[in-house]
Amino acid sequence: KLFAEGANGDSSAASKKKVIVLGGDGFCGWPTSLYLSDQGHEVVIVDNLSRRNIDIELGCDSLTPIRSPEVRCQAWKEVSGKEIRFVNLDVAKEYDLLVDLIKQEKPDSIVHFAEQRAAPYSMKS
């Protein structure tokens, strides 16, 4: 389990946490965000959408169409009744904004999946 249960073994509201997921729009970040939200935790996704921008720059599409974070978060709310918030922020270039976000949100945990992909560029001919 990602977070400890209460003293009596339940996962009551007292054990619910606020979690910021860096790279929350990615392959690992999005399902992790869904899982945490489904467990009742408050989730804030932070991503700069670089993966999407690389695809546009290289003129390629994902094999599986992926909706925007706003559409995905809205769809999650419709099917689960739970909200995931999205913040478009580059943690490498906008450190001051990241610090401000952490101060404002006061998360219990931060999960770091944020990365800068390099493989698409190495495959460009």
C-alpha cells in the first residue's frame, strides 16, 4: 500500500493525503494518478506536456490517441465522481512556480515521474 492505513486498519478520511504527481500526463503518471484518486487521495498532476509537443515537432502521432489532460481529468470526474487537477508547468525551467505550487498546495507526498524524453530524437532520420 502506498499510504498507511488508520490504527484500526481502515483507510478513512483521516488517512487521505494530498499528492502532487510530477509527470502526471505520462505513461506511469496518469495511471498512478487514477489509482491514488480512486483510493480517495486528492491528486494534483503537474506536467509540461513535452511528450505531446515532441510528437507535434516530429510530425508523428501516438499509436493510441491520447486526449488532453483537461479532457482526461473531466472524463475521470464523470466516471468516478472524483477530481484530479492539472497544472501545466515545466519543473526544470519554472522552478520558482513549482516551489510556489508546493507552498500553496502543501502536499503530503510528491511522486516524481517527470522526465525529458530523448529516444524520439535519436530515431529521427
